[in-house]
Amino acid sequence: MRVLLVRAESTGGIGVHVDNLTRGLRENGHDVHPLVATGKGAIPAIRHAARRAAADVVHAHGLRAGAAACLAVRKRTVVTLHNAPSNRAGELLLRLVAQRADVVLGASHDLVDTAAGYGARDVRFAPVVAPRLPAPTRSFQELRTGLRSELGLAPDDARRVVLAVGRLAPQKDYATLLKALVLIQDRHGAENVPPVAIAGEGPQRAALQAVIDRHQLPVTLLGHRTDIADLLRAADVFVMCSTWEARPLALQEALRAGMDRIVATDVGGVAEVTAGYFPLIPPGDPEALSRSLVETWAATTPPGVRFGPLADGLPDWDSLWPGPDDELKAALDAYSG
């Protein structure tokens, strides 16, 4: 088949998913044409690219790209939803996609239910799979020492390092994370606030840094990083405080890296990924987040030692989750019809 894969500008999970699909489809002999289409020019760009590629299927990712594809072409149109609508404009886009797309795919089961509620005729689950982690570049101790040094921690500082990964954007809700750290500081003293590293870049950097400076929090904004796998191996705790996620790639990667101390919000498909092995907290709740961080900080296993109290019962995550073959099959099944 000739497939036009459309997405908006994205360096996160959508971009990774489209790259995975592009590679898998090409390896199976299909003619794939990726397109980044944004803004007012998205509809004519999709129409022109579909005509030039003589596409059999137009597969768009995300609400905006999906709505543009539905308006641009009359070919078979598949739209993958990676996020739920967060405002009235998003609801209108989802209604358009549900009414016009031949198939709507949801990256988590709650998105499938949401699309069905908006009237989608054919809506199915399609997993978003995190790529396998690259091999470590250094030993575990070297990675750990390097991260702690980057955060300015003294060699004898025994506090656990908390890592968050994701864009500095409202969806990731780092404002609630900072509020939780202020609560810990006020109640337990500055010496008991866990040092936090946030890997990611985005529009909220200045606002977050202002809060960090005002309260003198031990939080370092690492910016865009290409060594996420090494950071995950070096940190003690992974925190994800998002207001919305489907099947978050960073969480999948953290679990694959062997992290057994996870603090995450119960949103979207997070419960599907963690499969009941970790307690989840409500989104936007600094009280709940501060309690979870304190409980993790107070755990008996020394910092730097994996295999905490949950480790003996943790599964082989890759055997539990859908894999690349499932990701590709969901797309191909949606294309045929």
C-alpha cells in the first residue's frame, strides 16, 4: 500500500510512534510518505502530498492533524488519538474526526471509549510502543555518580534522586510537582526535600525556574537530553505527574530500565502500563504527590540500590505489554477495508 503518515510537529511520543510505524511499514514492503503538517497550511499540504504520493490511505496522528486530514482528502482516512481533548476546541476537533474518519485508533482504551462517545463508527485500540533502550554508555556506578555530580550533590549526600522526563508544558504539570516539594520543605525541612532532575524543554521553563529560585528548591532543569536511558538507570525514583497520558513512553522506558520506585498519576492509560504493580495518585494533587515522595524517600532500601520491596514481584514488562508487531498490526488492520 501507499501510505501517507501525517503528524504535527512533535519530538515526543507521537513522533516516536510515527517513526516506528514508518520503519515497520517499509520493512514490510509498503510505500510510506511521512508528512509534518501544521497550522493553516495543513489542509492544502495534506491534499497535495496525498495526490503526489497517490496514497491509498492517509493516516494522521493527533487531533489537529487528524481533523485536517479528514477535511483534506476523501481517501481512506485513519486517525490515531494520542490525547483526550482538553478544551472546547479539542472537543469540536474530536467530533469532526469521529464523524469523518473511516477508522479512529486510540492509544489507550479510555481514548477508544471517548471516541465512541463522540460517535466514531469504527474505533479500535492501537498501542504506542516505546523502542528498546540503548545499551548503557557507562557502568551503573559511573552513571549514578555523573548524574549526582551534575545536580551539584555532595558525595556524602544520601538523598535519593528523583527524575522526571517530558516537555516543560502544562500537560506534564510540573507546577504540582514543585508545590509538592514546597510542602515537603515546609513540613520536613529543606534537608529532606529530594533532589529532582527534569529532562525536557518547553514553554514553561522560565515560570518553573522562577518558582524553583523563589523557594530555593533542589530542582535542576536539564533541558533537552539525548541520554534518557542513562538518566533512567542513574536515578532512584521516577515521577510522572501529568494531567493526561495515553501509554507514556517515558514511563515504559523507566520500567524497562529496572526502576522499582515509581510515582505516577492515575490518568489515561497509565494504569494499563503499570498493571497494578504500583499505587497511583490523583492528578493535580500536591498533597498526594508530596506523601508519595516522602514515602519513597523514607523507604529502607539504600539509595542507588535497585530491587526494592516490589522488585521480587515485578514482571517482565515486555512480555506483559503489546509489542512492535502489535503496533504494526493495528495500523495495517485499520488500513484494509
